[in-house]
Amino acid sequence: MKPLPLLGAVALAAFLWWRRDRLGRVERIAGVVVALALAVYSTGVVELPNVEHLIEELGRALGPWTYALVGIMAFLETGAFVGLIAPGETTILVGGVVAGQGEINLFALIALVWACAVAGDVTSFLLGRRLGRDFLERHGPRFKITPDRLLQVEGFFDRHGGKAVLIGRFVGLIRAVAPFIAGSSKMPLRRFLPYDIIGAGLWGTTFCVLGYVFWQSFGTVADYAGRGAFALGTVIVVVGGGVFAYRWLREAGNRRRAHEWLHEQSERPALRPVARVVRPLVYRGVVPAARRLAGPARFTVDRFTPGDLGLEVTTLLAIAAVGSFTFFSLAFTVADGGALFSDGRALRISDDLRTPWLVDVAKVVTVLGSYAVVVPLCAAAGAILAIWRRWGAIAVLWVGTAIAGLLSTIAKDVVDRPRPDDSLVATAGNAYPSGHAVHAVAWVAVAVLLSRYVPWLAGRAFVVVAGIAIAALVGLTRVYLHAHWWSDVLGGWGLAATIYAVCGVGALLVAYIRQNRVPT
């Protein structure tokens, strides 16, 4: 006899009897079925199957099809609001467990979950943008959603939408509806997307790695996931309470009332000994430290608020997150002789498309990613930026280009991957990452910086698109000419994007601090 299931059955039966007049027929039938199931289980006649064994068998049965299952569920959770019914963490954990069994690749799983989660969020966002406001105005009064409350929601997402999207990714109910609400509240996509990319990446990576590390005990995985969700909820409550207390204490009258109340409490006989110890610590330690940290803390919080600098920093961090994951995941994959399934296929396609005139064109285009072209390009762009005294932009361009070249050389020696056979151009050194792909991203950096900081530049969008096109064509020519594998090109793009994004974040923060806009 198992007492806990039996106690649960008795409690459920009592509840059903007590609420029998207020419950519908379906609820009563479902409750009776659950109570009977608990009662039968408590007798020990029926045993639940071993979860770890089921997961292990599921992994063997699904194999590569796990990618499809996990990717579809990651998309549907927000793209079709499935997360309101079943949280997506369970499926992600199962995918991590299957990866731990060696049936699928962990890095490919994380990339798939990340991409599908973002795609689902964007789909829900666009649905909210197209249908949300009218839908809420028509059906909102049934749920006490008035036009005034809609305005409040829109104002909230305008001020805190980015943080709500980022943190809400880890809270089941909020995760399922936040993109839709963000879209219906007219939050710009350019603000929504950076926060969503970071949040989806952290969420997907966390649960994939949890399943991968604890694949031999799915129960342990679920336990850790539950503790993590509880800890996150606790952090949210504490932070929210702290923010409320900070805003409340900003009012002089509130501070005076709080001080008077604390003084009254400290005069109580039982609390006097404690007050004698705590009061000096507060006034000599906590208060000076709080005043000193208030400025940097406010500055840090503002970087995750959708203002001008906050949005720029978050966008660059999102680019750095995607780029660094691409570079390191591919580096670990190819370091031991591995390869992407598309590496060989890309070379075969290039062979099928090979013609003499196209080879000649590719040889010209691929030179645009060489140091002989990129260095003069950066020098010329730096001279133009110097006219407008954009020293931070110059530093980003030159320092980023130098670091990207240095790290790509180091990575080639560390990964030590051989190049494809039958290269149509002269090559030197190892394959991963593609140095030409790394240097070609400088065209994108130049285009972005010039379009942002040169006032007389016409066709800004065209300039950026042209820079992206050149970087893409250089990478494709490296595969077409058999100079690199496709994964070498992806890794090169990822490395360069990460370096330029990190340099951009540093330049923005330094410029902001130097303008003395951060209170101390």
C-alpha cells in the first residue's frame, strides 16, 4: 500500500463531492477517473513504467528524427500557442537526453532549437501585429481588457518590452503569449528581435545541455529543471520587489516615513541590541556603498532597456551570441575530423556548376576577402570617418579587423583541419576557419559604420546590402574554388561577426561613459 497516492485519491474525491454542484459534467468525470487511477496505483497492483528506460528506448527509436520532433515543438510552443497546454522544456530535455546517448549531435540540436524558437516567436509576433489589437478590442471586454488597459500594456512594452521578452522566455505562461502581446502592442520588430534571440538562445542551450549532461537520469534532469524554474521565479520576485522599493523610496516623503518607522522599531526593548549593531553598519557601510553603486547599476539596467544605446548594445550582443555559437560549435565538430553533412554536398554542387568563365569570375571575387584588399578598404573608410571625428567607429573597424585576422590564424593552428582536395587557387595553412570569410565581414562593418556616421551618404540601405552581398559572395567562392569546406566559411563569418560586435559594444560603452552621462 502506497499512502501518498491513496491520500491524494481521498482528497480529490472529497473535493469533487464538495464542489459537485459547481463542477461541469466533464470536470466531474475527469476527476473521478484521476481519483480511481490514484486509488488503484496506491494498492501496488499497477506500477508506473521506468521513465529512464522509456526515454532511452525513445531515443533509440527516434534517432535523427529527434531533430524534427524537437524543432517542431520549439516552433509550435509560441508559433501556435502550444506552450499554453504543454511547456516546451520537456521536449527540449528529451532532445538533450537523446544527444547524451550519442544518437544526435548536441550542437546541431541547440542550433535547431534556437532557430525554431525564434521563428515561432516571430510568427506569434507577426500574428499579434496583424490581428492582436483588433482581436483584443473585440473580445477583450469579456476578460476585462479595456481600451485603457490596452494603452497601459502598450506603454509597458514600449518601456520594458525587451526585458519582458528576455526574462519571459524562462516562464512558461509568459513565454507562450509574450510575442503575441508584443506584436499587438505595436512594439517594433527591431526592438523585439535582439532580446528574443538572446532569450531563445539561453533557454534552448540551458535545457539541451541539462538533458545532455544528465542523460542517464531523466528524473534528475526534471528535478534540476524544476529547481531552476523555482529559482528564476524567486529571482524575479526579489528583483521586482527591489525595483518597487527603490522607486517608492525615491520619494522624499516615503523615505521620511520609512526612516521614522525604522526608528520607532529600533527603540523597542527587544530590538535595541540589534539596532546598536545594525545602525552603524547601515549608515557607514550600506548607504555609502549604495550611493556609489547607484550610477553604474542604473547604467547597466538602462543597457537592457529599449532606448537608443540599450537597443544598440542588445543588438550587438545578439549578433555576438549567434556568431560565437556558430564558430565554437563548428570548431568542436570539425576538430576531430568531423564535418557538416552539407560540406561534401556543397563541393559536389560546386563541381556540377563549374564552368571556365564562372571560375574566372570566382577568382576575382574571392580576392575581395584578402588582406591585400581589406586593409586598404579599412584605411579608406577610416579616413572618411575621421573627417566626421568618429574615432570610436575607426577603432571598431581597425581593432576588429586586426583581432579577427589574428584569431583566425590561431584557430587554424588549433583546429588543424585539412583543406579540400583539388583547390583551384593557391592556398596556405589549414582550413578552419576560412580567413577570406573572416576578412570579408569587414565589408559589412564598413558599410554599417559609413551608413550610420556619414551624413551625406546616399542609399544607406543599399550600401549595407552591398556589403553583406560581398561578404556572402566571397564565402561562396571559397567553396566553389575548393579552397574551403562550407563549415569553414560559416565559422569564419561567425568569428568575425562576434569580434566586430564585441568591439562595437566596447566602443559604445566607452563613448557613453566619456560623455559623463553616467551619474556616480
